[in-house]
Amino acid sequence: MSLVRPEQIEQYQREGYFILESVIPDKALEALQEECMRHVERHDREMEAKGVTTQGITHYKKRYFISNRSADSPIMTEFLFSDLMAEICRATLGDNAYLFNEQYVVKAADTDSKFAWHQDSGYVGHYHRAYLSCWCALDDMSIENGTVYILPYQRDGRDSTDEIIRHEVEARTNDKVGYHGDDPGEPAIVPAGSIVVFSSRTFHRSGANMTDHYRRCYLAQYSAEPIMNRDGSELWGRAEPILVDGARV
């Protein structure tokens, strides 16, 4: 039986997302949780050594965006190139898929840890073929701990689902903001081990963590073709194949 059902593929095309509940195996989930905290602790030490409290969109002891650390982690690499992720890529991107980016996104227990409405494509900054974001919940997600909210295509006011909206940088947080409407979106209330699958064109945000515990997710992103920089001279992100002509690499 296929993991991704035909109605979920149709929802992805119509609304820009779907949800797979409790699909990450327990052993892999526990390993990713442990790796996450190892990298949070390392990131704290790096920021302390530099004497900074803000590094891009990371804010010390509040929220963390820890990108592309899988090279020194067999645990992360095994998950990123697993049968599970290959099947999601095949269902959404087609027969060819490349790892484009990966990062831990962690919210500490802090009321100032929200993240603004944006398209992931807005952070690339120039036109490219839409890519895939797999938001992997490492904890049980709730409104209270700042889960992700998804804005379905038909509610975001765009003329085309392929349109990349111009994003503005919010000075205080360095967040890029691309939606200013009053639609609250759909919160992903899912157990740990679930994956929220959405397009890089899909608007999403997350609330503040109002609990006493970390809220952790692992974001794995894949593209159907290598994504280049604006002038096409070099790769914008990564381009490591997971599928070639339908076969897992």
C-alpha cells in the first residue's frame, strides 16, 4: 500500500499541502530528537563564543534555525535519503528529486518565538521551480507550543499558485514576511513522528511556544531539479539526488 494516497496528492495540488500522521519510525524519531539537542547545544556555544544573541533568523535561547549539518551526522543522512522520504518525493515531485536543504527548527519556551507568514520560495528571492518542504514533527504539536499553520492556496489571495510574492524583512526579527491578511491559517495539531508536506509556494507561519518545553521539528526540503542562483552561475542550495528516473539513489 502506498504511503501517500491519491486524495493527498490531489490536496497537495489543490491546496498546497497534506499531512502524514505518525509515519516516522520510532527509532528514527528518537535519533533525530537526540541529534537535535546536540546541535542546539553546539549552536549555543558557537553564539556565546561570538558574543552574539542574533544570527540571521536564529535568536539565542528563543528559536533556532540550524541548517545543513547532516554531513557529520549518519543519523540525519539516513533519514534524509530513506525510503520514506523517497516515497514522499516521488508522489509530489515526480521521478527525479534532489535534497535541497535541511534544518532543525526549534522553539524554546519563550513567548517571543513566533515566525511570520512566508513562502519558503520567498527566502530564495528569485524565480525557480517550486520545491518540496517536509516539516517533520519531533514533538507532539499544539497551538500552545507553536505548531505550524498552513494557508491553503485558495485563501491566500494570489492570482496563481506558482506566484512568488515579494517578501519584506521584519527589522526586529529578520523574518521575511509575504502575507499580511487576517486569515489565521490551519494549525497542524499532530503527534510526534508526523510530517506536514507542503510546497515552497505555500504560505505558512508558526506561533510562539507558550509551554515549558522545547518545540522541535526537522525540515527536509527537496527539489525536482537543481536550483541555481539568480544568474545561473552556481547552485543556490544543495542538489544531492535521492531519486533518478524513479529509482531511489
